[in-house]
Amino acid sequence: MLALLLSIGASPAWPADAVRTKRFALAGRGFLELRVPSAWIDIVRQPGAGASATSPTIGFWPAQGRPFEITLTPHWPSPANARVPPEQYLREHVEGYALAIKDHAVEQKIGLVRLAGRSGPGFYLSATDKAPGPGEYRFVTQGALKVGELTLTFTILTNEGQSAVVAEALDMVRRASYSAR
């Protein structure tokens, strides 16, 4: 049911005061703009000095209530992935996620779902952990989306009864935008 709801593009109906638009600086390379539910707190983790990657990771958690975790990481094009059409690159990237988690998932076949973003295509998967440990999450939704010239990768970790969090997070990702200034 959750996969069907998410695949048909369900969008949460947020009251105007329930979201805020936030701009996240991308290490001197512009800004990622997101519509973030007001009940979520965020933190930006910049790579350490000497790190080869300049991509920050943006994390979201609930201000209160049942825990969940959402992480987003923007990536700039590299010569290696510039030769592959963007949609094919994104599909292959998310297929790699599916391969990495298949042995730990309840689902025998992890399907990809197309995600139409505000400024480009994307894909995601949803899977259920066979045996989450104490304090771990039961469900993962993971994907990649083209946002302007960036590839935005994301992971959404939840437990039972949190399908609304997944829908809100996918809507946030779908509406993401990039600005060079």
C-alpha cells in the first residue's frame, strides 16, 4: 500500500505554517533550497579539512515524537558520470543501493520507483529490514534525483506507522531546487 501511495505521486497537504523554506550552503558552490516540515530539526555536516569531497550531508530528525532519520547529500557532476545519460546514471546508482541491501531485506525483489523532481528525474527504492537491531530502523527508502546540475542522494529511515514521514520526505526531495548563488 505504501509503495502504491508513493508511486502515484501522493503529496502531503501541508498548512502554510507547517513548512519553511530553507537554503543550505554547499561549500561555496551555491545553495540547495528545500521545503522542510516545521516539526523537523536539521543539521549540516561539512566534510573535514582535507576531505576530497566537498559535499555536505544534511540530516533531519523529529523535534519530538517517534524517531526517524533523513539524510540528503548533493553531488556535483564528475567526468566519470558525465558520459552516461543522467537518467541512466541515476537508475544505475539506485540499482546499486538495491544490490547492497538485498541480503538484509524482507523483499526478494526490490523494485525501483521513478521520481519526477521539480528540475529533473530520479529513482528510489523502499525495503524492509529482515532483522533490525535495537535502536535500528525497520524501513529504508533510498534514492537519487537530478536537482539542477546536482545529483541529490537521499536515505529515509523509519519504523511502523511512519508512512507520512516518508511521503513528506519524498515531497521535500521532489521540490528541491539548486541555485548557484
